Amino acid sequence: MAVSFEVPAGAYRHWRLAVDGPVATVTMDVAEDGGGQPGYELKLNSYDLGVDVELADIVQRLRFGHPEVRAVVLASAKDKIFCAGANIRMLAQAEHAWKVNFCKFTNETRLAIEDASAHSGQTWIAACGGTASGGGYELALACDTILLVDDRAAAVALPELPLLGVLPATGGLTRLVDKRRVRRDLADVFATRAAGVQGKTAVDWNLVDEVVPRVRFAEHVADRAAEAAARSTRAPGGHAGLDLPPLDRTFTADRLDYRHVHVEIDRANRCAAITVDGPDGPPPGSPDAIDASLWSLAVVRELDDAVLHLRTNETEIGTWLVRTRGSSGAVLAADAFLLANRDHWLVNEVVLYLKRTLKRLDVTSRSIIALVEPGSCFAGSLFELALAADRAYILDGTLPDGPDTPASLTIGAMNLGPLPMGNGLTRLATRFHHDPEAAQRAATHEGEPLAAAEALALGLVTAAPDDIDWDDEVRIAVEERASFSPDALTGLEANIRFVGPETMETKIFARLTAWQNWIFLRANASGPEGALRRYGTGQRPAFDRHRV
């Protein structure tokens, strides 16, 4: 059965959300019998994809629906346990692709928490009233502040290596040394000590910010939340939140249709054609008139859902062809409205959501080819789709049965800063990392429709076939991609999409793609005698002792 990434508003099985003025409390209370697949119980607040889908929905709804919230406390309803991390039985029985996609989605959810703290003025505080182990500690690491109860029992731990033969795959090790700045030798001890670290030592090693006796823990958490709310840059109260209604979507065997996004699957060529429609009207007159039908918000919600659906449920569909259709002027007008009103909290959230969705596209292990044809609207925010692609083709001329106006693309203000990649650079700067002057030359054409010859000369597209060669060029590209090893393509794309500076974010996904992906395949972890399979059986794992 296909996984859905939509959660009906408030219909959470594993979480409780309470809002009290400027402070929200998100309480983890995982239903043991609520696993997404048979064969395991979600004991001790362990989680699977379904638990994390709900958390992602909560993070999103807090940002859009609760402008009054300035601090978020992440807590547990379980006695003496914060979170035991990803469910081990689930991981042990899952197919390889499921494990990797699960880790990728949980990373994106943790990054959304960090993005909310950094850019939405909603500071997250982990209130660990019990042990936070593995992915549970990684969940705490996503928060700005970690508070641990001091009761001689509660600990923080990353036991994946000693117990399971794998790595903390939701960025645990990277956040440990890059974000928490734990000294590397202490990080080594910590990550090989299955029991973890408690009390003052956890503070001294910078694994947590404070330890607090249980008798004062609740009061101390409330004080820290109130202080964080007082420091917040979140917009002042009085603004109504925006409810995000269910998506209007239709799924059939080989099609996904939303209002603005349409996907057609060609199983023979293992290819999905994704078409994104531009606005069908002007933007509203003021930010106060925004509702969920705003094109910029509606289209990014649909695109995000389509990407997640294809990534999780259609793993054999390895090539995505991306098209747009509509008015480039209308797209630029929608972008201009957002940028002119960026100081409005809701407009800011729409731009940040667009940024996160494009980042999700960047780290998706699919070959992406943009097709710029007559009638396209690759302009501004939608031009980002072409810049995110591994290749972009523009038709030089027109097609016999198509629009009379030749294809073009347009650089807009959205391409020049508001939507950075995980490496901190714009996609335009990333494209021309070898030649910054080329990026500057391209930027001087902001707002100008660039036809095939100009786009090719500026280096904004890969090729510009004419109408005679167009169909063959596209067909050959799709067939060639389908003939290659998917594993090699994933490695190729992950290596060359992220040029320039390393960031915590690029490290997390690069290491997931390369290291954990490889470790999950190895018999030492996932084989019948591996640590992941034998955990909890009483049998010791059998390791191939050769270092690779």
C-alpha cells in the first residue's frame, strides 16, 4: 500500500499538540500498536515513518497555523523515557531502499525543526525527562536547547555502532561535532558507549545544555520556554493563523493529478513526467488577503507531496522529466508579491516552504531533466526547477502542433538569493561555481525572456535541439538514463549537485548517501548474522573483520 504524507488536521496517533499563548508543547506518546507495517511494536517511544510523518505535519502546522507560537517544547509522555529512536525491528525487516528513504525523510524533518528555529522565530527546546537514545537523541539534537533530567538513570546515547553495526543516520554524528561542537575524542567515546552519558558529564561534554533534578524539571522547562519566547523574532500576536486544508489530489495507477501539478508515469522507460502549472490569476492585493489557495503556497504543497510520493512509493521510476506551462509574467508577479511582503510572517513562511521543497528535490536520488518548450513558464521560482535539474534542454523554435511563441526562460529575483541550496549558495551560483563571472553575466539579464540561443550562450541550459531533433534527443536521454546502474547514478548525482562549501546539511546527506547507504547493504549490519538482524535475539553478530 502506498504511503501517504498527508495527515488530517489534528488527527495524530502518536503525538499530542498543546498551544498556550506563545509556547507550544509537542508531546511524544507513540502508540505501540501503531506501526505502519506488521511485524513490530513501537515500544519506548520508538518510531517508524508514520510517526515522523505526523511530526513533520506538526512542524508545518505550527509555522503556518500558529503565528503566536514563539517557543516549542518537545517532550515525552512516557515515564523515564524520552525516545528510544528508530524502531529496530522495523529497520531489520525493511528493504534497503525503505531504510535509506526513511533516514532521508527523518533528516528533512529534523532540518525543518532547525529551520523553524533559525528563520521562523519558533525556538525548539528538547525536554528530555528520561533517556534519549539513538534517533531519540538525534531528535533532541535538532532542537536549539537540550534539557536532561538528572535522576541517576536518564542518559543520552548514540548506541547504533556498538549495538546495531550501523551509524546514527539522521545526522547524529554530524550534528554532534558540527552543531554541538563536541570534541572529536569525546564524540568517539560517546558513540561507542552503548549506555551513553548521564548528568554533569553530559553537560561537560556539551551533549546537553543543562541537567535538572526531576523535582524542578517541569518548572525549569517552562522558564526556559518563556525566555526563548521573549527573545523570539516571531511576528507579534494578533495575526490569524492559516489552516492548511487537505490537498485536492487524484491518484490512479500511472497518474497523480493536483490542481497545479500533474504526474504521468511511463513504466516501460521507468520515467515520470512532472508538469507544473503557473498561476491562473494575479496575486492578492495584500498579505492579509492570503489564503491556502495562493498559487505560490498551493503549488509548493502539491510539488512537495508529489516528490515524496514518487520518492517513497515509486522507487523504480528513476528519471523525472520536469515541464512547466503558463505565463512567465504571472510567475514573476507571484514572486514579486512574495518578495515585496517578505516581512509579513505568512509570506515569509511561504518562501521558506518553497526553499525547503526545492532542497528536498536536490537530495532526491532521481535523475532530473528539465524540458523548456513553447508554452513553458520557467521563470523565477519555477526556473529553480530547471536549475535543480541534472540537465536542461530548451527547444530552439516551435513544434508543429504547439504554441507559436518559441520557448524561453527568465531569471528572476527568486533566483538571486532567497532560495539557497543546502550548500548555502543559490542554484545559479552553484551552476557557475567554476566561473563566478558567468553567474554575474547571467544575472544581468534578470527579467528578460531568454530564447534558446541566448540561454545556451549564457550556459543556462545543456542543449538546444531544434524541432527536428527534439523528440529524439529527449528519447535518447531517457533511454540512456534507464540503461545505467541506479546505484551509480545516485552516487554521480550526489557528487556533482553540491559544489562549493561544505555545510552541516550537505555533510548529513552526503554521508547518508555514501556511508550509511553502504553500511546498510553490508552483511555486518543487514545480513542474516549481522548486528541489525541479531539485536535482541541473544546471539552475537558475526562480523567480516576485513576493513574496507
